[in-house]
Amino acid sequence: MTGNSDNILEINSIEVMYDSVISALHDVSLNVPKGKIVALLGGNGAGKSTTLKSISTMLAAERGKVTKGSIVYDGTEVKNQNPYEMVTLGMVQVLEGRRCFGHLTVEENIIAGAYSRKLSKSQIKDELEKIYGYFNRLRDRRKSQAGFTSGGEQQMIAVARAMMAKPKMLLLDEPSMGLAPQLVAEIFNIVKELNEKEGVSILLAEQNTNVALRNADYGYIIETGHVMLHGSADELLNDEKVKELYLGISKEGRKNFRDVLREEETKKLA
Amino acid sequence: MTEVLFFIEVVVAGLLAGTMYSLVALGFVLIYKASSTFNFAQGAMVFFAVLAFVGFMELGLSFPVSFVVTVLLMVLVGFCTERLVLNPLMNQSEDTLLMATIGLGFVLEGLAQAAWGVEVRRLDLGIGDFPIEWIIDVFGLFVSALDVTAGIVAAVLIIGLALLFKYTRMGLGLRAVADDPGAASSIGIPLKNIMLLVWSAAGVVALVAGMMWGARAGVQFALVDLALKALPVLIIGGFSSIPGAIIGGLIIGATEKVLEVYLGPFFGGAIEGWAPYVLAIFFLLYRPEGLFGEKIIRRV
Ligand SMILES: Nc1ncnc2c1ncn2[C@@H]1O[C@H](COP(=O)(O)OP(=O)(O)O)[C@@H](O)[C@H]1O
Ligand SMILES: [Mg+2]
């Protein structure tokens, strides 16, 4: 599993603690192949955001720490780096809840994404043009204060801003959160386009299993800090348990994988 | 008529003196925006900076050289503060940071006195605290040259900082950090550099304010309390608003002068010291977010 240079990211059985006592991840392993979109699926509190923050090293700002296992990004072990260093290595996280700079204009938000690249004014202009090519809607809103734009536009700002850092890999945390289906579709189309044309690898945390798997190449399902199941997007979409638990065709009383697996165990034993 | 002229004189003097409060309050706002903490060390920074400046002058350095050396010293203070105090406490609560700035204040006061002694120094900027002739001739107003200089210097610094924040890369970084430090960090804006910028700017502001005040009243420990008048300024203007700091300073400056002149005699004088706090309490009661307390923009 390790040492495969076709993977831009390899996570090997990490355990994560907050405040040295609250254990959030117990055993998470996953790989992201270069140029692919991988979905990290699970309900609220499953550990999706914690996994992403472990990779971007944003974890430290919340007094969290990877206590076991290893993360290897693009051949380098992620250990004591800070978010700034990770961004300069091409790893950028789009945080849950979009987190735009509300008092800055849309365009200032996007330009802020290029901060670490120290570009000239004309280079920034070129890069902006390229970004607006993907996010047409933002071009019209460029002078608006970001705090007054819609949720969908804010999600686009957040992704556009991250793209300005010229990432090799994007970590997207629940981009569909709170958005109407039509906007979700629009945003996923852009994400896919960025993946195909810019070659950026993507690890995508989502609760919206259906949309995520329809756009991803591979998926991992986590619950309470454990990876429960993984497979190609098609496999997962057709998996009976996934259908039942995550795609809304639920039998009563069985809420998560652990229950399903336990039930199957007892059946086998009987 | 002379009554009116006199009133105008008092207000103008108050407004000009108020620009210095604006400037010091601006130092607070910068740090508040970047790290959400009220920098209790700002008063000590004023004292430390101007005492160092006078100290360098006494060592025989010329005025401009002393100024530049002191600016560099204040950048160094900002650097050490970031490295030794803020960075280790980065992920601690805002209360912890507040305590840290109080501690930093004591350290700076102690250092300044250990290095330069405790006696009151004179600081001669070559600008007298006398009325300017041509203003008397043209407007019939008696306005102190020192007040006018202070007003101009503060205005230039404030405009300079505003341009810096609006049009430079670091300024954009600062505004991003002020809005959301976590998001800024996630896209590779190094908080460290922004903190250094903010603390250096606050240091320069402290030096300039200390020089203006020191030239009038002598370089002494009382400057620390004078600088803390930024607190009522911020209560009036709103802690996170740059225009608020500027207007709040002007309001405090003008009000305290007017009160001092017209009401002072009934209170046995020297109400300048506490009048701003009374004004601030009124604001706390009737408009706690301050005049310009920025509306928090909610995400849709
Ligand atoms: N800053 C934090 N401090 C303490 N515990 C946290 C923190 N952030 C998340 N957790 C805990 O870690 C677990 C995983 O949370 P999270 O990674 O946010 O899940 P998800 O993103 O899948 O909803 C939850 O039990 C949550 O309560
Ligand atoms: Mg989450």
C-alpha cells in the first residue's frame, strides 16, 4: 500500500486526538491516486473534517494531533509542517462552511488565494482571467462584498480562491452543504472540470453520498473514526449496504455499518 | 463674537489633540483585528518607544538617526512579541492572550526604566507650544503649532496606513486575517508575517504618539495612562473599525477640551483625565457596539 508513486496522497492508519484526550480518528487509511477524485463519505462527526485537517496541518490550530500512523503527500511525510508550507507544496484545503472573507470583495478574496505565490500585478491579472473562465458567475460579482453574496457564490469563491494558490491537490470539505441541488450540480461540474483540465487531484469530504460518488473515481466510507468500506465509485453506488445506509433506502433500526456488520455476523453464527 | 471664537479655538485644539488619540487607537484596532485581543501593552509601547528615542538622542545620535533606530527597535519588539509571546500562545484562548499583553506591558515598562532611568525627560522637537502667527492673522484663532503639527503627522500616518492596507499584498493579507484567520491560514497567508506587520505598525504609531505627547508634557511614565485613553476612544468608535478609531479619537479630543474649559472650574479642574471615561460609559449604556461597530456579515 505504501511507496506507490502513482498516489499523490497516502494515509496509513492514522489516529488523531484533540486536546490530547478526545480521540477523533482511530484508524484511517486511504490513498488518493494522482489526478483522481476521491470521496470521503460519512455522517456528522464521522471524522471527515478531522482527516482533511490532518493532511493540511490545520489540525494544530484546533489543538489536534496525529498520534499514530503516517501521512505521505507527494513523496514527503507530513509531520511538522504548517499550513503555509503545505500550500507552497501545492496542498490547499477548502474549509467546511466556505469561510470567505466577508468584508473583502469577491475579487480580493480570489486574489488573496495567490498570497503565497508572490506574483506580479500582471501575473495576477492573467491568473484571475483563467479562474473566471471556470467561475463565470464570479466575474459579474467581482466588485461585490463577499459577505453579501449567496451561499453558492461563496462556495465558488472558496474554491476559486484555493485554485489561485495553484494546488496539485485540493481538499474540499462538504462543498454541497446547505445548497440547492441545482447549485450543487453546478459546483460539482466546475470541480470536475478543474480536475480534468488543471489535473488537480481532489479529496472530497461529503455527506451527500449520491452526488459525491457520481463525481468521484473512488470512495471511502468512515464512521466514528474508522474506515468501514472502500471501493470504486461504481462499486459503492451499487453496494447493497451503501444503498441502504447512505443512499436513503433505509430499513428501520439499522443506522450504521457497525450494526449491519454485527447483524450479519449473528446471522452467520446462527 | 469673542465667545464664539474662543469656543472654536477650544474645539480646534481638542480635535487636533484628538488626532493623537485616533492614532493610538488605530494601533489597538490593528492588533485587535489581527488577533482579537486588546493590546494592554500599547501604553507601555508608547512609553518605551519615546524613552528609547530620547535615550538615543542623549547618546549623541541625530534626530533622524534616533528616529530610524527607534523604529527598527520597535520592529524588533514586534518580532520578539510575535516569536516569544504570541506564537507560543497561538492556539490559546483570547483571555490568555489578553493576560499576555498585560504581562508584556510590565516587561516593556521595566525594560525602558532599567535602560534609560526613571526621571522625566524633556523632548524638544523644535516646535513650540505657541499659537501660529498667520492663523491668528487670518482666522483670529489662537492655535498651538504643536497641536497643528500633531494633527498633520497623525493624518499623514493614518492615510499612509489606510493606503498600505488597501493597495499592498501584505495589506490584503492583513484584511484577510482580520476577517477570518483560519481561512487565511488555509490558503497560505502566514499569520506570523501579518502579526509582525501589525505589531511593527503599532510600534511606529506608539513612537510618534509618544514623541508628540512627550514634547508637550515631558517624557514620563504618565504617557502610559494617556495612551490608555484609547480605550474610551475604542468604546465610542467600535473595537474593529479603523474609521471608528479615527472619529472616536476626534470626539474624545474635542469633548474633553470643551468640558475641561467650560465645566472644569466647577469640578476644580483636571476633568480631562476622567471625562472621556464618563462619555464612554454613556456609550456603553446606549450604544454598546460603538458608533462604527461593524455589523457582522452573516453567511447566507
Ligand atoms: N476542535 C475539536 N475539538 C475536540 N473535538 C473535536 C474537534 N473537532 C472535531 N471534534 C470531534 O471529532 C469527531 C470528528 O469530527 P469531524 O472530523 O468534525 O467530523 P465530520 O467532519 O465528519 O462531521 C467528532 O466526535 C467531533 O466531536
Ligand atoms: Mg466536517
